Amino acid sequence: MSELPAAQQLALENWAGNAIKAGWLPNDAAESLQDAVVASPSHLFETSNRPLVVGLFGGTGVGKSTLLNRFAGEAIARASAERPTSRDITVYVHRSISVDKLPDNFPMHKMRTALHSNAELKHVMFIDMPDFDSVETANRELVDTWLPHLDVVLYVVSPDRYRDDQGWRLLLEHVTQHAWLFVMNHWDRGDPRQLEDFRAQLAAAGLHDPVLFHTDSSSQPNKDADQFNALHTFIQNAADHSIISSLEELGVVARLKSLRDLSEPWLTQLGSESTFKTLAKQWDSHWDSHGNLIKDSQAFKFKQYAENFTEPGGFWFKRLRGEMAQSKETPPADTLVDEALLARLDNGVADFIHQQAQTLNLPSAAIKQRVAEPYALARRDIATTLSTQVEKSLALPGNAFHRWVHKLLGFLTIILPLASMAWIGYRVVNAFVEGGSNPAAYLGSSFTINAALLVALAWGLPAFLQAKTRPSQVQAALRGLNLGLDAALLQIKNANTQALTDLAQQSSQLSAEYSELWQNIAGANSDNLPDPVRRMLADEVSGSVQRALDVRANTHNSTDKAPVS
Ligand SMILES: Nc1nc2c(ncn2[C@@H]2O[C@H](COP(=O)(O)OP(=O)(O)OP(=O)(O)O)[C@@H](O)[C@H]2O)c(=O)[nH]1
Ligand SMILES: [Mg+2]
């Protein structure tokens, strides 16, 4: 169980690594997890039958070392008027217990161990810590290193300094990660109102009914004012195997929760189903209107290009002679796909990503990454699409009816002259046959003229009409260009639509993977703990910390100092 937070941290780091690679999270996203506490008290011991780890924590001079000496019944820790006194950790532990699994990063030279044979405290390990608000940063680091390994934080304060800035902040940061015990030492100088005020502030931090003792550890303590024995008994009772394992479990759950609190905001980066629906819709309308702008921008260039296919100038009779229209030397259509056109297309896609990432609160890196490859492929094909369409259109200019009429007229230029010649021939043969008996039957010169005119008309009229109905190469080229650009724009639209669908899929897959990471992790409950021990635990809501921070911000000036001194 105690290994769970570390394993979960690793799993979350892997998940974040994938999300970072796909552009969903900033590169340093996973670093925030480094702040999470995954170590727990059980990491100090080989055996599962470990003692309750109680750490004495508080500002300098509040009497932490003095209290430890009282537990020990002898001066095992240095306590003095010198500030700060303790610069080391003093571990006070029963000699039957070996602290054999200290993590590698522990500063061993800053740890002193005092072994005892006191059966009453056999299942408690006390750790006297240096002050956390010291000028000595090394002290603060030492506290940070040890803090995750405590079951119970014995927070020692004095009546005149029970809301030290640093200590309070630390409490708020770690309130759900430990059980908390409070001692107002120096009670020989205390006032019940200070105790009540302290109690109220603890309630705001989520500890509604805190276990709070007041002790007088002066050289001549006032027995009535000193609750040291009650504190001793409380700790002794809490050092029960089932309580220790419950606290361990709660600690693990609290650590998992803090991992969750740190990682859950990542999910907001992944968008939702409706976000991607909107994104797809926006892409359609954006690309349609951007496509129209692009078409407008290319219109003049296309027209100029198409005019290369103008039939050569000349008289109509040249065409009547059946001369085919000759195209000028024209550059291939793909030369029209120039830098300016590509830049327009690129900008259209880039603008869309930029705008939508902002409006829909999506990471633009993720969209860019998904769109990049399909867009690049579609972009690469523009020139080919354009050329193909132009070639197709030139090969089949005009529409089907147009081409049919043109063909028919071509047929008539052969059929009609032949038919008229046949008819003239018939008349000539007839006249020749009849001319033997009747010389008047011979055809005259007017017939010759009329016959010649008929043949000329039979050929000339359809030939003229055929020339006139020849589908225009210019129109065909222009149509090809427009169709080509339409097709290229559609290719880009479809490629990006597919990319956005993939993007939505990737997002939901990442969300599902994240949920899966938490699926088999159940919460712990503190119901099996005796009531006094349960009072050591803060509200199981992260909101309590925020609430306390809010209270603190509102009352910062008025409550930093104790009301009575
Ligand atoms: N009057 C009075 N003096 C106390 C009491 N508790 C401790 N002292 C004295 O306060 C001084 C500081 O006590 P320490 O135990 O060294 O305090 P500490 O919290 O360990 O301080 P650091 O090690 O610097 O963090 C010592 O001179 C103690 O004798 C108390 O309840 N009443
Ligand atoms: Mg000390």
C-alpha cells in the first residue's frame, strides 16, 4: 500500500509524457508532480510492525527539545536559550526497533539517535526537528525531508507565537497528509484566550476539534497548568498497531489525493466532446469562406493563364479550311501553385488553429501536430490536382450537348456536300441521257453555277457552324483551373476534418487512460479510528486548505500576532 503513491506518480508521469509528446500539455507539466509527497513513515522500516512516528515541529524556542527530554525523562536533546538550538534531528526510539530503511537522500550526519528501554513508549518513535522558520535554510530542508515520514505531527507553539507565518503555511500545505497534535508550551506565560483563538484558527484549517494540550515545561512547572501527562497518555494510546496501519493508509490516500489534485487540472487541457464538435463545425465554415477568398485571389491569374489557349488569330475561312486551333506554348498548370498561393493556404490553416485554440481553450500545439501531416500531404497534391483537372477539361472541352452538336456539324460537312453532289450527278446523268433525243435537255451554264453554289453551301454552312460551335479552349482551361482549385481546397478540408476527428479521439483516449489510472484506487476511511485519534485528522477536503488560506488572506494583518501577549 505504501508503495502506491510512488507507483502512481510514475504512472502519471508516463501519462503526462505521452500527453506532452502529443502537444496537449506544456513541456514542464510533469514537473509539478515532483512536488508531490510520495514517501511515507513505513519507508523507514523493514518490518510492518513499525512504531508510530511522531515529529516535534514548531518555531525556534517553543520548547520542542525540552518536550522530547520530558518524554525521555532525561536530557537526550539539547535545549537551551541559544537560538536556534537544534540543528540536527534527534530520533528517540526504543532499542528493539531498528530504523533500517532510511532513504539514500537522508542527511545522516544530521541525525542523532537516542535509544531507550522505556516500555511505555515502545511503539512510538519521536523525532525532534529543528525549527522550520530558522534563518538556517539547512534546518528547513531537514524538516522538509523528514516531514513525509511522520504519522503524527506534534505541532508545538508558544502563547506569544502560535501563528508563525512559515509554520502555518506548512500546516496548511500538509494538513491532510498527517495526523496533527497541538501543544501550547510555555503555558506558564499563557492565557486561555490564546488557546481558544488558536483552536478557532485550526478549525478554519480543517481541524474542527483539534487535540490541543497546554504544557508548562519550565524548571518549576505549575502542575495544574501542565497537561504533559495527558499528552503522554494520548500518544501512548495512539501507538496501537491498528491505529498505526490506519494512519498509514490514510496517509497513502492523502498522498494519492494530492497527486490527483496536482494532475487533474491537466484534463482541462484536453477539451470535451462538445469542444471538438464546435471545432469541426468551425473548421467547415472557416475553410469555406477562406476558400472563397483564395478563389477570388486566383481569378485574375487563372484568367490570364487560360488565355494562353486562345485560338490563333486569323480569318474564319482559315478555319473553314479545317485548320485546327493551335495552342500557344503554355507553361504547365502546376506553375500556378506558387509561393503566394501556398502562403495563403498555410495562413488559412494557421489562423484557424490559432483562433480556435484561444476561443475553445485548447492547446494549439496539439491541433498543429495532428493537422501537420495530413495537411502537408494535401498541400503537396495541389499542383497535381490542378494539372490533372486542366488536362481533363482541355481533353473534353464544353459540355456533352455542345460536343455532340459540334460532332454532328462535322458529320454534316461531309454528308451534305456528298448528298448535293449526288443529286447534281443524278441531274447531269439524266440530262445526258435525255440530251440524245432532246438537245434542249442538256444542262445550261446557270445549272453549273447553281450546282457549284449548292455544293459550296452544303459544305460551307455546316463547316462555318462547326467552327463557330467549337468548344472554347480558353473556357475549358479556365474551367479546369477552377475545378482543380475546388478539388484541392476540398482535399485540404477533408484532410483537416479527418485530423480533427483524430484529435478528438486522441483526447478522449487520454482522458480514458487518465481515469483508468485511478480506477482501482479506493479511498480510505477513518471510521475505524478511535474518536480522539480521528480528531487529529483534518477534513477530507482540499477545500479546507483553500478556505483556511482565504481566511488567512482576509485576516492577515489582524491575526499574524497573538491577540494577547
Ligand atoms: N518558561 C518556560 N521555558 C521553557 C518552556 N519550555 C522550554 N523552555 C525553555 O525555552 C528554551 C528553548 O527551548 P528548546 O527546547 O531548546 O526549544 P526548541 O523548540 O527545541 O528550539 P530550537 O531547537 O531552536 O528549534 C529553553 O531554554 C527551555 O528551557 C516552558 O514551558 N516554559
Ligand atoms: Mg530544539
